[in-house]
Amino acid sequence: MSESAKQVHPVDEILPLPKLFSYGLQHVLAMYAGAVAVPIILANALGLSTPDLIRLINADLFACGIATLIQTIGIGPVGARIPMIQGVTFASVAPMIIIGTEHGLPAVYGAIIVAGIFTFFIAPYFSRLIRLFPPVVTGTIVMIIGISLMPVAIMWIAGVSPEDPNYASSTNLWLAGLTLLIVVLVNRFTTGFLSNLSVLIGLLGGTMIAYALGEVNFIEVTQADWLGLVTPLAFGMPTFDVSSIIAMLVVMSVCMVETTGDAIAIGEIVDKKVDKKTLSSCLQADGLSTCIGGFLNSFPYTAFAQNIGLIAVTNVKSRFVVATSGVVLMILGLFPKLAAVVASIPSPVLGGAGIAMFGMIIASGIRSLGNVDYENSHNLMIVALSIGVAMIPIGAPQFYHNFPPAAKIIFESGITFGSILAVVLNMVFNGLGQRDIKK
């Protein structure tokens, strides 16, 4: 029995229930703000009522949980079975707003359903491109993911607009700094279980400090309903507009590139090779989850890059931990009052923890690139140009504002454009299948 236990890969390890719940809750807290951001943005843009917004948020969380379970536990051949939490892709926001404004929500969900089916069936063919992702490409993509996410943490800390009187206020900076300090201290002076919970402890400690300062608002908790069932097709039967479907197909094509990068990044961190078969299963899970999301009044789903950093920080590699996160998300989707409690965590507190999480993604990319051969300048050029163009939308968010909407989906995502360029440059300089690792 002991010999058999030693052969279990950390990804497939089933931890005791208290650890599963604690680590899983940590993942939920880390991704919650991003998970609910899309329905909030969409509802505000389309002028939906508050009850409709609550319906969208509940459906989103519930579908997030289903998508995460499909990806981590799997259904037959579908699902990568790695610790990958699922969330709504931000690449879909702009197209959904345009579709919803012109054709209504039924057209949005019709396009999502078709795009999900398309992704499911195209996944086995797309996965054959795995050979285009050698270490120089994967390491670069992992770095780009971390660098591209860092502004999210900064925005959580400072706020959205510099014109806001509270932008980067001393209170926000103190909350973020103290949260980060708690994460560092727990990581430094504890071991084992507590050390792995450093981010969760930081979030709880930061929230308690914020509450003492009067910066936590529980009004939404008191006003939220106890139970909110998710009703399929609550906004009517889906309609199928050709132009809307084409726009969403572009979104899902971009998502497949991002998911490929995220899956490879997770594989690097958990020491489990993501091969063609695994990637195909991963992308099929995205397609199936997106299709389900369309029926449940939700959105397109893909890997949530934010949580890759949490895996790196905690070194907890079990996919069953993330599967537990899926269960928690489904429960939050059914009980709005519980979801409101999680939503009460102040943004600066999330930002303080985010700096540690996203920084660890960057560090993981650096570690991967440390094994790359730089004897010739080709690999150095691949890394330099890919990261360089990925930084453009970070430094100048409106840089591509004159581009057509379909092109903006690709170029305005530093992760997507940087990943595509890394693959293309590697093909140009190194060809197909050439090894780039140090001898």
C-alpha cells in the first residue's frame, strides 16, 4: 500500500476533507472578483435590472462550478484532469455587449452555444499544434500571463480611475501592504498546511483589518436572498444570428490559444506533461462548458490564469482541491447570500494577495526560460519580441482602438497576441520540433 501511494502523482492525490475545503476556498476567493466582473459589466452595458444582474451572477457562479468539475474530474475523455479552475473569458465581453445591444440576450446565448459546439469538435485538431510549444514558447507565455495579470492586482489596490478621489488612497495602500505582509509572514514562519494557506490567511486577515477600519460593507449580504435557483434559458429561447455567431467563434478561437498556454503553464508548475491528448481533452471541456453556459444564461468558459499563481505559491498540486472549488462555486451560485459574503472582501485586500500570486507566475516563467539554450540570439529574440508586444496594451490600453472589432479581440489581449507571436517566431527561427533546451 505504501509503495502504491508513492506512485500517485501529486495532481491525482486526494487530500483530507479539511484541506480540500480550505485550499479550495482559497482558490474561490482568489478568482471570485474576476468571475463576477463579466456579468456586472454586461448587465450595466445593456441596462439590465438588478434582479436580472443577480440572475446572471448566480448562473455564472453555478456554471463556473460545473465547468471546473468537468475540467478537473472529467467526463469520459473530456477534461484535462489537472488543477485548472474555469471562469468567464474577458475576451467575450466586448462582443457580447455588441451582440446584446443589437440583437438582445437570446442572440448572445445562441452564439455562445454554437461557439461551444464548434470548440468541442475542433479541439482534437487544434491540439495537434502542441509541438509548436517548446520550452522557449511555454516559458515566454507563462511570463506574459503573470506580467499581464499584474495590472489587475494594481487596479484592485488603486481603483479604476485616477479621477476618483479615493484612487490609490493611503487606506487602500495600507490594506494591500498589510495583506501582502501577512502572506509573506505566514509563508516564511509556518510550514505545511498553514504555509499553503498563506493567501487565504492573508485575505482573511486583510478583511478583518478592513472591517476594523470601516472599509467592509455587508449591506449586500443582508439584502441578498438565501436561495436562488438557476433557471435554464431564463431570458428566452436562443436565437442564431450569423454575424453574432462569427464574432463568438473568433472569441473561442482566441480562448483556445489562451487555454493552451494556461494548460502548459499549469503542467510546468505541477510537473505533469500536457501532451496532445491532454490538451484535446482540455479544449473539449472548454467547449462543453461554454455550451452548457449558453443554456444556463451564462458565458464562454476558459482557464482562469489568476489561479495558476496560487498553485505556484502554495505548491498544492491536487486537482481535487480545484474540484472542491467547483463545488463551492456551485453552492455560491445557489445561495446568493453566501456569494455576497465572499464579494464583501475589499478590492485592496485582493490586490495585496494578487501581487504575490501573479508574481509567482512570472517567477515560474523565468524558471522555465532558465533551461532554454541562448547560445544563438534566436531564442533571446523570441522572448524579447513576444514579451515586448504583450506589454503594449498594458502601457497603452487604447493603442489598438482603430482596429476592427474582430482584430481588437486578439491584439488587445497581451496574453493572446504575445502567445501567438511566440509560436510564430519560434517557427520562423527554430522550425518545427527543434529542441531549444540547454544540452
